[in-house]
Amino acid sequence: MWITLPPHGHGFGRSHITMFPPRPPSVRVSPHVIRHGTATALLRIETQMDFEGRQAHRLARKQIQLSLLDTRPTRGITLATSRGGSRTAATLGGSMTQQPPSDIFTRRVCLQLDGMDDVTVRRDVVYGPPAGRLSMDVYYPPDQTEDGRWPAVIIVAGYPGTREPRPTTLTYKEIGWTVSMCQLIAVSGMVAIAYTNNDPVADLQRLFDHVHECAGSLRIDPSRVGVIAVSGNVPTALTTIMQDAGRTPACAVFGCGCLLDLDGATDVADAARQFGFANPGVGRTVADLRRDVPLLITRAGRDQFPAMNASIDRFIRQGLIENLPMTFVNHAEGPHAFDLFDDSRTSRDILRQTLRFLQQHLTAERSDTSVAHD
């Protein structure tokens, strides 16, 4: 039998329990959740077996690893048991409303570079109309530039900041992934911008306008601005590389995200309804994209959300037909959000490759050795 824990953010966790004797004709299992945290759950498993007329009772404690990827409260623990060789399922322990949700919002990316914690940050810089109460945090590299202006990377927020219920009191610019990604970008020689929003698409355009109009005071070169977006934030970022976009980035990074619904598919639209992110690309195709914006697309080979890879795979096929300037990286063993939840050499190398891609397309001169390997 096995215990299957439904997604905790973006993924599924599975823990195998070996039983002896194998495949008993009748097993009754009573699991009790003793405690659970963001990383593991401790279950007390009471097992009664009837094997060839002999009764056996077993009490065991099982520490199981959780997949740290879902904060939604409606997920239970599903136990698959063996009865005479067949499987039956029961939901146990009720909802996971007591699961502490903080980990997914405070967890940082798995790459650490020297000096990233020491970059300068201008917090809560106002942009857009005053009534919107919109602000951004601007992360600056530790060095100085010759002309006083930096290339910049905008971390795109594709969920409306006004959505209710809010999964956390933190804004998107305050969560651990965003902060640590901004620090990595800044220590790599580029300004990083994270921001709040109300309307994802309209406010991204307002932010672009503000960066261009206030480039001098922000010390940013408006001709060298890129975007990066992950997961459900990607559809909003895609609007910036459409042929009819008002402002266009110099390059774009799309990480493990929903792209476009192509060939009659509805994966992205279905996921947007389920998870609440903006999907402004409805009805758009690869033919609507600009041909002069270099793209880096990363894929998690073991992504737990079908919409992600379904849309990525179609996009890559169509992008090759249209000969888009794409770089594609597949983390074959990576789960969704592997930069948070898979602390491996491969995950760290992909983060480094992301930084090098941004440097290549945004900085005037940068060597490939500027982001060292471990």
C-alpha cells in the first residue's frame, strides 16, 4: 500500500510503506496524523491483518516526506489499502487546513551567490496613478556603471493583488522566491524590479511606462529591460512580447509556466479558472508574437500540473515552426517550481543559465564565467 498526499502548492508527494507478509488477503489500516509540518508528516499506522486464519496487529510510526507545493486548504490525505489484492481508497484526516502555509511563501530559491544578501533595495517606490496604491521594490547591483544606468529585469506578477481570499498576507514582491530571485539578478549586474498590482495586465503596462518615463531617477536604461515570469504568471508576461504590445522587453524568461492554448487546447484557460491567474492570451497564437525578442523557456519534466507542460510542448513545436529565437531547457527530473523544491546541481545550473541568458541580452559586455559553477 502507499500513502498519497495531494498537492501542497504545486505537486504531489508519495511515500511507500512496505508491508509483510506481502499482499495479505485482508488488511485494515487506521492512520492517525500525529503532526504535520511543511516538510514532513508523522503518521501512526495501526494495521490489522488476517492471513490464513492468523490475526496480526502492527503499530508503526511513519515519517513521510511532503511535497511542499500547495497551500490550498481543501486537500485531504488519501490512503490506498490492499484488500485481497484490490485497492480501495479513503480520505483520512479531513482537510489540511492546519497545514502551515508559510513555507511556500518564505522559501528561497536553491541557488546562493556571494553578496546577494547585501544588494541595495529601494522599497515601495510608487508607480501608476495614486489611487491605485501601487508600488515596486527596486534591487540595485553592488557595483557602479560607467554611464550610471543599469539594465533591468521585471519579475512579472500574473495574479491580481486584490484577489480574495488571499493565500498569504505577503504581496508577490515580498515572498521568498521573488526576493531571492531579485537578489540573484542584482548581484549579477542588473537591476531587479518586483511590484504590487491590482489588474495584472494593465498594471504591468503601467510599470513599463513608469520605468521608461522615470528611467533617469531609477538609474535604468529603458532600452535594456527584460522580463521573467514563472508558473501562472507567464500568461501576463506573454502580453509584453505580442506584436501589438505597447512596451516590449529586450528578452524574456518563462519558467515552468502556462503559455498559450494552441491547436484547440484549453489547458491554460482551465488552469486560469482553477487557480485564478490572468489569462490575456485567449485566442492568441505563436504567429501573434514578435520575432525579435529572445526567449528562454524552462520545463519541469515531472511537473505535477498538466497544463504547464501541455502548453509548453505545443508552444515549443509551434515556435520552432515559426523559427522563434528560443532557448529551451528541460529539467527531466524536476518537479514544478524546482528552483524552490529541488535543491540539486541541475536546478542550480538552470538558475545560473537563466542569469547568463539575462546578462547576455541585457548587459553590454559580460563573460560566460560571471556566474560560476559549483
